[in-house]
Amino acid sequence: MISAAVRLVPKDGQNTFHKYSYATAAGTLSRVNEARTSFGVAVVDTRVVVLRNEADGKDRYVEVEVELVLEDADSRERATFRSPGAGSDKGDKAIMKAITAAHKYAYALGLGVPFL
């Protein structure tokens, strides 16, 4: 139901350096959350496990695994989605990049949501 409502997530971001388009996390989560809430499905638990956290001077690299637990309001049935994510940054954003990527792909893979 949710994946049918989302249908496709358009590639609304541009990487000008490597010259490719991609579906942003914001675009993905916006479409998924709109469909998810319309069917009465809530996120009831989110867990983040840091698998790797390395620093070399100002450069930081982080790998995480995110677990999302969704629950149907009517039946109380639950589904758990897990996904890895990685991020690197010269500042303090590596962990956020990793978590954002993991959330995006947990929803996309768990719900079968394709990127256009």
C-alpha cells in the first residue's frame, strides 16, 4: 500500500562535481512519510548503532546501522527495517550524513520504493 502510494521518488538532487542526479533524503522521506501517515503507519522506534567512527586530523568517517520499527495503527502489526549508512566530513557532520543515508535506504529498501 505505502509503496504503491509513493510510486517513484524523483531524483531531485544534483552532484555537479561527479555529474549525476540522485533522490535526496528529504525528497524520499517527504514522500514516504506522507504515504505512511495516510495509511496510519507510525514510526514507533528508531535505533542507531555506530559501527565505525574514525578521525584523521579534521577528516571524520562514520558507518552506522539504523533500525526503524513501523506499526500499523489498526492491526498493531509491526515491521522492522534495517540499513547501513556511511558519511564523511571535515567537520562534525559525518554522523548525521551516515544516519540520513541509512534512513533513506531503510525506507526505500523496506518499502520497495524505487528511485526514478
